[in-house]
Amino acid sequence: MELTEAMTTTGTCRRFDPREVPPEVLHGAFDVARFGPQGGNRQAVRWLVVREAQLKERLQELYLRHWEPYYARIQEGQVRVGGGDRMLVAADEFAHSLAQVPVLVVICARTEDLQVTDSDTDRVSVVGGASIYPLVQNLCLALRDREVATAMTTLVCREEPAVRELLGIPDEYLTAGMLAVGYPARNFPTKLKRLPVEEVVFSDRFGKGLFGTGRAT
Ligand SMILES: Cc1cc2nc3c(=O)[nH]c(=O)nc-3n(C[C@H](O)[C@H](O)[C@H](O)COP(=O)(O)O)c2cc1C
């Protein structure tokens, strides 16, 4: 698949076909995903591929503990999300059928190997994630190239001690998210909804559009 097509059609899949993803397909995708950039090339990321039914059921339970109050807050208008009602209904159905997704990949990273250069600033720390999420997106693209769909989630990070115990994750590793993986029940999207390039690329001063009017906030 051509790279631009993969980048513009790797959307979030919330309805999966029950078909198993063959090990050689997973191997091929992980094998190319590992070439993502990372601070100091410390290679902190480990992928935990969960396929056992009982483990997936427990992960769904842990996810729902946080999804349900979050969903309620969205419905009450307390949390703003970009998608419409259809997306929300799909996300709720997805949450309640997570255990049926063929593969759940728990993303782990060795805390010590993340180059967290902003942990002592007075804003939220994000730099550690920069050694993790490029690899995750690489994995999504590599799977898309193999006609396999994905959905990124992070709610189980709130249940890290329980996830750690369930899956035997050592203390020196943190959990950075959980990727749902499988063949899509329907076609891949042809176009994802994102802000136009004119509004998000600035020239020399924040808010002054490089390709158009720009948008300060
Ligand atoms: C950090 C992160 C966490 C996410 N968590 C969830 C989630 O818990 N449940 C869900 O259905 N989708 C989740 N998503 C998917 C987003 O909702 C999705 O990327 C966004 O709505 C854009 O839709 P698209 O990817 O289909 O274009 C998450 C995505 C990211 C990057």
C-alpha cells in the first residue's frame, strides 16, 4: 500500500470481524513498527499481545470501569469530544465488546529508558510518550498495510496495578495504552476528519498561517 493512502485511512476501528489475525501477519507488522524513533535509541517499548479469552474479559472489565463514567460525562455535556453521536454509540458498543476483539496489544515501556526531559516543568509532562507513540502509530500503519485495523485506547492505564498483576508486567515497566487489533467488520474509511492544513501550520509566529489564514487557538 502507498504510504499516503495508509496515513490517511488508518482510522479507529470499533467493529471487528472475529477472524483470527495470523501470527505471521502480526510478526511482519511488529517487525517494521520497531523502527520508530525514540530518545537515545533506548528501545523502551515492549508489546504484550493478549489473545486468551479470560484475560481479554478482565481487560474489558477494567476498561469499562473508566469508560462508563467517562461516557456519562460526555452525555451530560461535561466532556467535549470531536466525534458525533454515531461515533459515541460505536465507542460504547466497542467498550462493551472489547473482549471479542481478536487481539489486544498492551503497550508497555521501561520507565527508566524513557527520556523524560520535561518532568520537572510546571506543565503536564509529555516527552516520555514521544519514545512510545511513534512506534504505536508505526504499528497501526504496518497493520493497515496488511488490511488489519486498529483502535488506540488509554483508559486501562488508570488500572495499571491490576493490569500489571493480570499480565505479569514487571514493576519497572509502565503501561502506555492498549491497541485493539483485528480485521475490520466493514471497509476502512476513505477519509478521516481532521482540521485543514491551512489552520494548523504556522509561519514564524504562532497563529500566522503558512498556507492560509491560520488559526491561533
Ligand atoms: C490517546 C488516545 C486514546 C483513545 N481512546 C479511545 C477510547 O478509549 N475509546 C475509543 O473508542 N477510541 C479511542 N481513541 C480513538 C479516538 O477516539 C479517535 O482517534 C478519534 O476520534 C479520531 O477518529 P479516527 O481515528 O477514526 O479518525 C483514542 C485515541 C487516542 C489517540
